[in-house]
Amino acid sequence: FYIMDFVQGDIFWRPDLPEIVRERRADYFDALNRTLASLHRIDPASVGLSAFGKDGDYLRRQIERWTQQYRAGHEAGRIDRMDRLAAWLAENVPQPGGRSIVHGDFRINNVMFAPGQAQTVAVLDWELSTIGDPVTDFAYHLMAYRVPHDIQGGGLAGLDLDALGLPSEADYIDAYCERVGRTTLPNLQFHVAFNLFRFAAIIHGIKGRAMRGNASSTRADEVGAALETYVDLAWDQARQAGLK
């Protein structure tokens, strides 16, 4: 790995930003939104990254990859809804929503803010970055709005966003669209369903490693306990996106 520079800043682990006073939280969300939109506006060729990823079929390859990851987790067992989700996702891949640099894991705890300021100074954990569909990348980031706040890796679902001083999901999407010059995000619900499936596959793998006794985190059992919740979320989201 590369350490490119030492950066002084703040990292927050919870998307509801309990460390920040209510009146300033929306500014932090706006900084997140602006940072991801700025990344997606970069022309890969203009920064020498035209060969950073394969051309075309990004989402199809992602579905195949995470389906394989899920199926490789023999110790954690097979889950009927995950099998059905994998098949439905593979059969209903939409047309690409564009081509850009994608981060692959853009969430609040992978972003560093200037000390005491709602200004991003670094984005961390680029190991999943490539050239791909920016809608898929944004949908992963948007998952924070769909995941309950009271589970491992929790998000904002179930919280009073207005009382917290946070933007609604609709307003957050609109701000991103304005910044990247779009009016809509094609097939957004499908992209969210895929990302929830992907996250469930990751947790399924963590559970399997915990059962083998070689988990990389001491919190693996806690993470594994959230598996059913994420499967439920992926299933419900896929139903909204057209799963019968």
C-alpha cells in the first residue's frame, strides 16, 4: 500500500454525527456529497487512468464477483433469499448509468475532514476503486439512508433526520444530481438493491471466517449477527426494484 501524505483531520464513525452540533451537520453531509460528485466528474483519461478498469459491464462483473464471494462462504451456509437475489440481479442488469472513477467504499468513516471544519481533506481505503458506473458507487454511499441505525455498521433509517439537522434522502440525491449534471439517476433502486446484496455477502463471509476461527476482527461475531438484517434489507429493496 501507499501512504501518500500525512493529513491532519477528523474521522467520524457514525453517519448521524453525534460529535457535531445539529446546526453544522448538514454542512458535513454537503461536503461528502460534493466530494463524491467531484470524483465522478473527473474524466479518467484526463488524469491518466483510462486503463484503470475494464471497459463495460462493470455492474455485471460486480454481481458475478459478489455472488462468487457469497457462494464461497461454505461455513456460513447458503441462504435461499441470497440465492434468489443473486439470480434476479444477474438476469436484470440495467444499462450502465455512465463511466467514471468509482471509489467502491465511499462512506463517512472513509472520509477525513479538516479539524473542526466541514471540509474534506482526504478520502481513505481506495482498494476497491476502479473505472465503473458512478450510479452504483453513489448507491453504495446512499445505503446509509436505508440501513437501521441500531445495528452493526448502522445507518440513518429510523432516525428523525430533520431533528438531527440532516438532509432527507431525496434532497441528498437532488444535490448530487445537480453537481454531476443529471436530472435523475437511472435504475437507482436496482443499484441500491445490488449494494445491499453485496454488503450482505461481505457479512456472510465475515460470519464464515468467524466460524472457522480466523476472523480478522474481534467484532466478527457481532457483525455476523447482523447478516439476517442485511439479507432482509436487500430482499425488500429488490422487491421495490421489481423482484417478484
